[in-house]
Amino acid sequence: MSSLSKAFLDHPRSVGEGYWAHQRMAFGFAGALFVAGLACVVHALVPTLFERAASRAVTRLHDRMVVNRRRGRSSFG
């Protein structure tokens, strides 16, 4: 396997995704983290705003990344 193929395909395959599916998922996570980060900045300035936005975002992302991946893998094994 070429080093280019290894660099772009090993990790997506290790989590049961193709390159493009993995890219879409990663961009989705990046967007969610960006929005949660903005909520944290606003919360730092005005503590009564977005009190739980970041923790809820982290919980949702954890479920998407870990819980759903485990569920998906169990159907292959």
C-alpha cells in the first residue's frame, strides 16, 4: 500500500467509513464544535447565556462518534 493511500484511507477504514463519508462526518463535527466554541465565548462574556450549550454539544458528539459507532460495528461482527 502506498504511503499516500495509507495517509488518506487507513483511519477512515479503521472506523468503518470511506474517505468521503469520513470527510463529511469530520466536517460535521468541526461545525458543531465551532458553534459550541462560539457559545462558550458568549457564555464567558455573559454567564447567563448558553449555560449548557457546550456540554450538550459534547454529549451529542460523543453519542454520534462512540455510541453509534459501537452500534454500527456490532452489526458487522
